[in-house]
Amino acid sequence: MVISTEPAWGDAVDQFVQEYDHAIVYADIDQETVLHEGAVRVLANGWVELPTGRLLSPDAVHHIDTQTG
């Protein structure tokens, strides 16, 4: 049996990753609790990666507002 060390999805998952330079991550609908402000990566599985490497669970994030400029 041959087992590959490469992921089954390869680079295809990277196509679903979204990166934002300027975003605000909120924990609630009223926008009172800000979890992060700045650059973020939204991974294909819904987790939000911060520049520090910390991950925010999809259960913790209510929504993300992206900003231009």
C-alpha cells in the first residue's frame, strides 16, 4: 500500500481562504464586542486566523466587517 504525505486536497483549499488587510471581527450582532481589528485570514473551515497565528473559532465570531483603504 502506498500512502501519500501530501494532503488530499492539495492547494485547492487555498482558493477558499479569504484575506483582508483591514477588518473588524465582532462577537455580537450589536457590534459592542470587538475581537480583533486589523488584518485577518478567513480559512476554508470558517476559523479566523490573526497575524499573531491565533485562531478564532467560528462559534466565537458573529461577523466580520471589511474595510477598504
